[in-house]
Amino acid sequence: MTVTEMTNEELGTTLEERMIAEEYKIWKKNTPYLYDYVMTHGLEWPSLTIQFFPSVKKLADGQKVSAVGGVSKNAAEQHEFLIGTHTTGEQNYLMVGSVNLPKDDVVVEDNKEDDDDNEDGPSKKQKTENEIITPVSNYNQEKNELGGHTPSSDLVGKIEIKMKIPHAGEVNRARFMPQNHFVVATRGPSEEVFVWDLSKHESFSTSEPSPQLVLKGHTGEGYGLAWCGVPGEENMGRLATCSDDKTVMIWDVKSALAEGKNGMEVSPYATLKYHTDVVEDVDWHKMDANMVGSVGDDRIVCLWDVRKGSNDKPVHLVEKAHGGDVNCIEFHPTKEFMFATGGSDEVVKLWDMRNLKSPLQTLKGHTSDVYGVHWSPFNESIIASCSADRRIALWDLSRIGAEQAPEDAEDGPPELLFMHGGHTSKVSDFSWNANNEWCMASVSEDNVLQVWCPAEDVYCEDGDEDECDDGKEDLGMKPRTEILGDDELE
């Protein structure tokens, strides 16, 4: 087909694909300068969800990987993650995968042929191919090569699927219970919410989907779900979900799981009704076991007290929280008054529950809908967001208001710490790795899974090494005037 034969829509699509391919080529050429490592894995089907498990497996003695100065034992660690599949006409699965990450002193050699001429990006690779890119700091000028002194092993960088459990329909979202990582809740295209005990399933099952619990109450599908992670036996098994049916439901699955019956049906103990449109996301407060937050297409943020049971009156309310649908919410892990939201107006907003008349800060840098926000598990000043613009942004709140040179300001505000641009399609979900600082995993609609870590030079400015080691200053308990300044509060 020639250009003259194309419709305006076809021409626009072709030009966009070329632009994305060119951006990917530029990104790949710069990865050695921007990352400690980037691992790209092609999935058989796209995943809409990903979450790192908190456990780490040290690889057995005697397994060898390339290390600076020679062969090292136990130079890699295995980190597991939770993903799912999204396909039509084929069996869908809830899956557990693993990635072998290098320790601090390990060098992973890049033995792949350079495919910069491949304009289609990673989505056109073989479906099971792994690609590892290493930092420029590992460049040996004498030998004119990357890597250590010994041959690289397939051990570091290896990504594989270790468990596949048949799931009814695609997996919209999957999250494990904080108190028991074998217990996983999932949302799919149906009205039900499923709860699984991974310890009771075969690694590669071919049977019909058989969750331990089926939670019934919603009348529409949904994405949002969140476990209560507040310490205490009484909080174990409490789950919040939301749905297209405009409701938030609260469940207690602890006793039902103890009975050990597959397919047991559970009803919610509370239904929360205030939203007037689709409820997109829900989160449980990290310190207050009685507070749940929800956001939706009605542009509203609701904060609920679940002790009141079923009700239609949130304890706190923010109307017109964004200039479009509100797609995501997450409470700060250590600062009781702070939470973040992301919306279709392309921004992330930070809120202080002590004053909800206006946001604490608006983070601008994305160019399309924001679909996910997650606070860093190791630095209270860091938050990340993902978007339909194919980017994951890392923000450093301690840099808000910092002076910038004019050329730096062209790249974004001072708090925009890093922009991951390795995906060539919409980013569906991402996860911090709580056991490996700055390591993240992300999935996109083009079947790509990436595990990556920004280079230290990205987040440590000159002379800030101690600050990087000790964490940023405490923002959560500061008065708003100290964070933003008096002028911005008026």
C-alpha cells in the first residue's frame, strides 16, 4: 500500500509506529549510561499485572556467574514475581515467575548481537528471548569490551515461569496477602473475585480453574483489590475490592480459608456506596486497619471507615480530585496522612488528609493517562507512576522546588528523577522489589516484561552519597508550608 492509498487513520498509525520505533532505538543506545541492568523478556501473552514477592532465594554454592575479578559463588539471587495472562480464545493463567538478579559486585555481560537496526522494538522478538543490557561502568578500556574476566553465565538475568494455574478469563489484577504470600486474590472479567492458595496447586496444572474461594457480591467486573497489611492477627485475610458496579466491598476470608474447601463461596461483610461511576481502584491504609480509599471515573476520592459496615457516607471526600477519571490510589507506607492518586488528566497528585481542599503537590511529566502509582519501599521521598504514554516515571519529592538550569528544566521539573522508556506499548502495571533497592519490574500490552535498575548516578547527585545511603529527609510529617511554601497554599 502506498502513502496515497492510506486513510488518514492508517497514515497516523504508521507514523506513530515509526516514531515509537525511533524512540526505542534511541533509548536502547543510551541504556548502558542510564541503568545498572535492563532485562527484557517476551511473554507468550501480555500480562496486566505484576507484583514482586518479598522472599529471596540465594542460589546454591558452586553455581558460577561472571564477577569482577573472577568467578564468584552465590553471586546471584532469585526473586519471584506474580503475573497473569490476558488472551481471548485460549486458556488464561495465574503465574509465578522468577528472575535471577546480580549482587552488587557482579557484572552481567551483554553477549547478544546488537539489534539497533530492528525498528520494531522488543515486541517483535522471539517470544521467549531474554535480553540483558549492562552499564557503561563495566566497560574495560584495555580489552575494549563489557564484562568481567570470565565467561558470562546464563544464571544471571534468567527469567522463567515456575508456576501456571488455570484461571477463568484474563487476570486483570493479582495481589498476594501480606501475612501469607501463598494466598493470592485475583480479578478477572467476571463478577467474582477469586482467592487462591498457591501451596495447594500443582506447578503446571492442566485441570479446570479451581480457586479456594469465590467471593460473590459484585455485579460487574473490576480491577482494584487490596489486602489489609496492618500487623495483627485480626487483620489477616481482610480484602477490599471495587468494581464497574460503582461499589467497594470488604471481605474477611480468614475463616473460609481455614476450612480448606475448594470453591467455597464468601459474601462481603460491608458494601460501600457513594461513587456514581466505575470504581477504578482501592487501597487499604498501611497503618490504620479501619481505613480504605477508593477512586473512580466520577473523579472522586473516597476515604472510608470500614468499622461502620455497609454505608454510603465516606469519612473524607474529594470531589473533582482530577480533571478526568481517577484511575489509581495508594497510601504512603509510613506517613499516615499522605496518599497519592493518578488520573486521566496525565498527572499524579499528592494529598494530605489533614487538608483535602487542594493537593499537596501535582506531579507533571506524563503525556497520557496515569494508571498506577506505587510508593518506594525503601525511601519515603520516592514514588513511581506508570502511564499509557509507555513510560514509568520516578519522582523524588525531596527535590520539589530545587533550582534548575534552563537546559535541565526542558527535561521536566526537578522532582522528575527518572523516566523509564523501554516499553513500546502501554505500561499495564509495575512493581518495586522490596529486596533490591531501585530494582523494578514492569509489563506492557505488547507481551513484554522488563526488570530494570537505574544507574546510581541517576538518583545520587554529586556529593549526595551519604544521603542515598541514609534516605531522604522526612516530608510526611512536615507542615505543608515547609514542603510547598506559603504562596502555593493560598
